[in-house]
Amino acid sequence: MAEPCIKVDQLRVIYNKGKSNEVRSLDGVSVEIYPEEYIIIYGPSGCGKSTLLYGISGLQAPSYGDVVVQGKNLAQMSKREKVEFHQTSIGMVFQAFYLIETLTVLDNVCLPKVFRGEGLKERREKAMELLRRFGIAEQADRFPAQLSGGQKQRVSIARALVNNPDIILADEPVGNLDSESAQNVLDIFKEINGQDKKTLIMVTHNPDHLVYADRIIHMKDGKKVSEEINHDKRPKEALKKEIAETPEEISSELKLLMRTFKNLSLQQVGVLLIPFKAKQLLSHIISELNEEQISSAENILKEFLFKNIDSGLLAEKLDLDFDKGGAGWNKMRAVSFTDRVQKIIAQTEYLNREEEASVVNFSDYLTSTYHLKLDEDIVLRFRAFIKLRTENKIDRFGLQQRLDAPKTLGGVGLYKGTAEKVVREVELIMLLKYSA
């Protein structure tokens, strides 16, 4: 069985240890990474993802725990072994590029080979080969200050590859780049992993990047909280072991939601839940827009759910043209959509308060939204059924059965189509109020 090329065991990194301002940047993280995997370490700012990357690189010494790369424990290496490791085993790409401003592009790429004592002709030939591959050979005699951000990062990648290491580590490599340059870098990484068979580990906080990874390590508060698998390159034996060692922790509330939303998975709990919520909320309200309008609106809606923009800016951006960063809707549709979103979000927030009147308010909202004509005794029955669902005592099918059943059999007696619409709204709001 293939062994992991990187094994992190209970890694802890503690700053100001024992002092009043002690900070645990990493708290007992264990990770195994196999050859040729594309790994993304994902999470919000300050979660420890970059510290984990630097621990793997040997640039950050552990307070406790072990980091073993290609069979060697980094903490037990001699100075000479560490130099050899950094020169030949790993290549690093940083958000800030770290090019030497007084050296030309060609000399920046050659630098790792200079430290290896290689001859001028050999190192320049290899450097030019990489510059041509990444479309920047014509910049070889220029200085970094004369390059764009995207060009600088391609130079940085060439420098990381010049000694042909097996492992490439990238810390927020597109964080300073425009969207076109960022896509170019991501395409290069995909090629390096797929064609060159390099093990690639990238740190990012952007959920749009996650599709590139074979495996995603989710970080929060210095801990690994979960893993998400897109393509599993690990040996089957290792995967079986991983599954056996990972307990299934899933709340009853999430289980009920997963019965409704078939694409909702345990791996989406956390930050990834916001994009999923945005997609579901959008598809629930909108049905007559083209794919580009929906895709643009989904990104804007994610910003709203992340609370980066308010409702006023949501409506404004939905109405803007594509070339101005908007979704290309008309003003009337944008305003109507925003009003609908606000009402749904308001119900979500009301239910989260868990007040006595919240279920009554929610039931009245549903009655008004779907123009339900209910007798006084049926209103009480309707509220009771909604309460069962909001307390996670029944799932969507149990709720729909009760709303659809005849009054004489203890149901609410709604038409089937109406019952389905009401249940869909209830399930959407239950999804929006859910948090891990």
C-alpha cells in the first residue's frame, strides 16, 4: 500500500505559551496526504490554515506533535537536511510573491539552482523552459516591478518548480490577483497536479476554489473540523481506514433537512452551507431568468447571506448590468426579489429566537403568503403541524402528509399543489435557520 508522503500527527502551535496572551494557532491537527493529491486547506481568516501549511513546509516549528514528510520527521532533521529538504523536496508559492526586486525575472527563477551550485547554462535553460511554458518568456530580462500581479505569480510558480520538487505548497496564491489572473494561476496548478503529478497543497478562504481539489480540509479555530472529497486518489486501504476512524456526527435536524435537499451533505456544514443556501433560496423564488443571470445573482446573494452587503445593495446589484458587476435584472424584478428574500430571512431570524409567538407568527406568514383559507379550528391544527416541523419532530414528508390529508381525517385539507408549496417554503426556512 502506498504510504502518505506527508503525515501530520497531533500538531499544536502555541504562541506566547504560558503567558496571559497565549494563542493556540493549531490545536491537535492530524492529516495524511498521499502522493499526487491536490489538497485545499480551507477556512476563514485566523483559523490556522496557513500555520498548518508552514508546519508542513518546516518554516513553522511545532509546539507539540510531529510532521513527517517523505518519511522524514522535520523536527529531527539536521540543518543540512533541512536545507536539502527546502531546496529539493518542496516548492513554495506565496500571496505576496517574494520576488527579489533587484534581480531580473530569469535570475529570480534561477535562484534556487544557484543555491544548488548548478552551472549558469543549465540553470538558465531550465528557467527559460518554465518561463516559456507559463507564457512569460518575453519578460525574462525585466525586473519584478515591471510586471503585473499575474505575471509575478507565474514567475513565482516557475521558481517553485525549477528544482523539480515533488510537493508544491501555495499560501493564498491568488489573493492579490484579478479574476482573470487568478483563473490563469488556478489552471496552472491544475496542470502541475494532473500532468506533472506533483502533490499540491493550497490554502484558500474562497469557496469558489474548492472544485479544483481532490480533498478539502476544513479548518476552524485551529482545528480540522471535517474533510470533503471530490476525487479520492488515496489507496483503497487508506480510505477504508479513514472511514472507520471517522465517527458519523450528524444532528437529527440535519438528517431531516437532507431528506428534502438531496444535494445537501455533511461536508457542506459550516461555511459551505452559505453557497448551498443561496442556490436553494434563489431557485425557490426565481424561475424565468437565464443561466448567466441566475449565476451572477447567486454570487450576489451569497454576499448578502454572508452579511457583506445589505438589502439595499442587494437590490441595486441585481439591477446592474453584467459589465458593472451586476446580475442584469430589471429594477422591478430586483426590488420584488429583494422584498421576498427579506421576508423569508425575517421569518428565519424570528424562528431562531425560539420565542412562544414565533410559530404562531410563522404560521400566519405562511397563511398570508399562500392565501390559505382556514377555519378557526383548522388554523390551530395547521399551527400544531408547523410547530412539529420547526421542533424537528417530523420531516417534510410528515408535514406534507398532514397538510394534504382531509380535514375529516385530522389533516388541514389543502390542495396537493398548495401543500407542496407551503412545505417547500417551510423546508427552505428550516435550511436557512440551520447552523452547525
